[in-house]
Amino acid sequence: MKPTLSLLHTALLAGALLGIGTAASTQPSGGPYGPIPQTWEIPADAAAVIHVAPDGDPAASCADIDHPTTIEAALARATTGAVIVLRGGVYRTGGLRTNQGITLQPWRDEVPVFKGTRVATNWTKQRNGLWRTHWDTLFPRKPAGWWQRDREGTRTPLWRFNDDMVFADGRMLQSVGWEGAVDENTFYIDYETGDVYIGVDPDRHRIEITAHDSALIRTIEPLHGRPSDGRGLTLRGITFTQYAYRALEIEGREPEGPEPETEYGNDVTGSLLEHLTLSFCSRVAGYLRGDGLTIRHCLVSDTSTEGIYILASSDVLLERNIFRRNNIEGITGYYPAAVKIFNQSHRVTCRDNLVTDNHLSNGIWYDVGNRDDVFINNWVEQSIDGFFFEISIGAICAGNVFIDCEKGVRSLNSARVRVYNNTFVNTMASFERTPRSAVGDHFGWHPATGPDVDERHGHEFVGNVLVVDGRHPRAPLNFEQTPELCDRLTDPQVSRLDGNLYVRLRAERDLPLIHWSPAANETCGQNLGSLEALRAIDPAFEPHGVALTDFSGQVFRSIELRNLQLLPAIAEKAPRVDLPPEVARLLHRDAAAALAGANAGN
């Protein structure tokens, strides 16, 4: 990841964001994001109330808070509409299952914490300065069959794919491949003997090792003599942390090829996750399936391949969440994303989320066969690809802020991505197409769920603000296609390109403004240094666009405090174009002559 703007280093992101939401029309809102402390009331319509505590009695009546049962006993009793009320404290448990539409929530303002680790106490000090313990619950794993070892094997060691985690005073240690590499920041597991080796003194530190590979699974199988009721799970105000593999899973059927949306997503519907903290899962915080899913005010942090993984689910809403620090193990070749929305998920809306500090990960990735999705008013900072839309059809991306991402918006082999009124700082917007098709693809049927090779067009890029300095040497706007497509696909990917404001801060050398494709050369692309050069190719593009090149001075009210409203002198020069009614409605802005960028305050 490239360095941030020097002044941006001084800002405290979460606090600064709270200051940008003073005008009702600005995007993003400025929070609050993530879990909000509150007092939880028991729903009046609860079919039953079951009280639980970390030290509960399995045989207790659980009828009131003074006679709590265990979480295991409560889940065995709970049926449709029941509310399980959790006392605060640490629940060291896992492998929990339910197939009923029930609710789990705290008792009033207490904080229940589910941990997938046990405290390791029986250590032997060795002569070589390490400590050793035997551990019975280990989770060895090999890389997935599609992982390309011939490409990634020199960058990611095989032991990183094991699911075990070790913590010293809550600090995650990284895995290594032999005892000689163990120090105060690492651990080694001999899977043949079941021994764990650490380099910190367990008498001076609290050592926790994973003992469970899930916290709670909402299964669709019969359980406790009852069939699944098909109703979603509701989880509120709980922390799930330190689980091997994943913390949460909602089961459901997934298509393995193009299918009508009526054929999947309906095994479990209407799940609600709100004000949760999900952290330190060795693969994914949650595999979630089912139409009508809502994830609101959650913190998903310190995960590995994905934070949240949504599969084959439609009419989904993610709002006011924090997604941060995915790919904490630095695994390569696993295509990480803080949020992955996968496999023919339709009408998934990501609205007003904070996606940050994902230096080794993509931000929010819509992947394979998705349709008619909405990505609005999100703040995305320091991700590889912030909003990534691949092999899918139809998306509105509007009102977002992208800072210091390799690509803030990336459309790959997709169609009809409409990008309106976003702000990009040292970040590229990129539209790309390749010959990838369902014939001979590494992932089999995946490309068949999206547009054919000759249908990857119809994009719109309108009313955006793109600001870059000399540390961003590439063009802020990129259109590219592979050379083998140059003779086959001669029309641009974009159907409307207008009303954008380009600002390149003073640089020591001439740098491109736009990379354009197709072009009649060996690479099928060319760099353009001005809007005039673009208009010479096609005068229909950027008739109202404005470019300020070799610019010196401030552009925003305060980039240090993340206030990205344009200064009045810049706003006077910035283009104004009409918004499509559906975009104006999503952004709650006037459609007529909208000022370019997010946070415009018009």
C-alpha cells in the first residue's frame, strides 16, 4: 500500500469523522459507526425468555435473572421467538447450534463475551529458552484446492493455512514453521505430537489457545428433535472473539452455476446482527446466508481471509459497521476482502460503513453473478480495492469517499456500474475487462454468472472528484482491457463520462490524467494528460469536466480533519451535472446541477 498524504497521518479517523456530518446532505454521515453501548430491553413479544450466565446451572429454571442456566442448555430449549438473555462475562464455549429463529442479547447494559480459546497453564520450560505444552484441540488445515502454490508458495508458507491461534495477554502471535523461528511474537505447533511452543514466559503472561472452530451455527438440519423453522437468527450486543476458522455461520444452499434467485437464499431468512463485535477469527468472522439479512452497527476486526462472507443472499443491508484489519496473517493468493458478497447475491446495499486499515486486503468485494447492488455513503480508506465489483451486472456507487486505496472503485468484467459523486484522494477509479469466460476458467462456472465478454460495458462515471499528488504516479481514472481483446472490443467500456473534477497537485514530472482503452497500439491503452486529449478521441466524453493540473494549494476544507467539502474557490470551478432520479433519491440530494463529489454540502 502506498504511503498516505503526510497530513493525513495526524488525523484520528473515527473522531474526525464525527465532525463531517453536521450538514444533513453530506456523505458519508460521520457516524457513529460500530457497536453503541446501550441498555437492552427484553422484547415485549418474546415467545419465551431464557436467562443465561457464564456460571449458570444446566438444571436451573432460567425463568429469571437470579436462576440462570448455561448457554448450551438454553439453546437446547429455545424455540421460535424465544429470547436468550445473557449476563455479562466470558463464555469459553463453542460449537453451539440452533435451527430456530431466536434472539440472543445481553442483560441490560452488561457485555457478554464469547471466546473460542482456553487458558493454557501446563507449560514445560525447555533448555533452549522456549516453553512447550500439549494441546488436544488443534485445527490443522491445508490450502484450498484452487490456491496456486506455484505462484504463491514463495510468499505464503503452508503453515499459515492452519486455523489455530495463540494469544499472549490478548495479543495475537503469528505462526512459524519450526522451533528456531519462535520468539516473543510467534508460536509453533508440531501437529504430529500435538505440542505448542511459545517464546514468552507463561508465568508472566496469560496464554490462550484456540479450542473451538465456531461459536454459533444456525443450522438448517433437524436438531433437538425439531426441524428448522426457516426463520433468521437475531444477535445483539455480544462479542465473539478468538475462534479458529469462524465465529458465526448461517447455513443455506448455494448454487453451483447460474440459477433463478427463487431457488436459493430461502432456507433461513431475515437474520439480524447488530451492535456485535467480531474479532480474531483465523479465517472468517461469519459465513452468512439467507435473504433479508441485516448487519448494522457491528465491528468486524482482525480477521484473515474475509471479515464477513455473504453467500447467495438477496435483499441484504449492511450499514454503520466498521470493517477493519482483514488478512492479519498476510496470506497471499486467497483474494481477501473485509466483506465478500458472493455468488448471485442480488440487491445488496452497503450504506454508510467505515472500511479502514485493510492494507493487505480488499474492502467490500461483490464477486460473481451479483445484480442490482448499491454502494452508497461509505468511507473507505487504506484498502487494496475499496469497492470491487467483479463478474456482475448493475451497481450504483455514489456518495462515497476513497482515500489511499490502490483502486477505490474497481469494475472487472462487469456491466452497468454507475459511479456518481464520489470523492477519491490518492486513489484510482478503474474499469477493466479481460477475455475470462466460463470456458476453461480456473474457477469453473463463475464467469457464466456474469456478463459475456462482449457485454462488459455500459458504465457511467459522472460528477466525481479525483485528487492526487506526486506520490500517486498512475492516472486517477483508468480504463483498460487486455491486448487480445483490442480487435474484438473496439467500443469504450463507459457510456457516460462527464462532470468530473480532476485535481493533480504539483508533481516533479508530467503524470497522466486518464488511462484510456481501447487504443490502436500493442498494449491497447494510452495515457492522456488532459481532458482535451480525451475529447479529441470522442467529444461526447467530459464536455463539462474540469481538470486542474499542476495545482498548488488546498482543495478541501480540512483534509487533516477529514472534512472533504470543496473549498469555495474550488467549488466555483467544479462541474455541476444533473443526477439521475434514482441516484438523487439514494443520496437525498437535489437532482438538478449537483456539485461534483461527496461531502459537497449543496
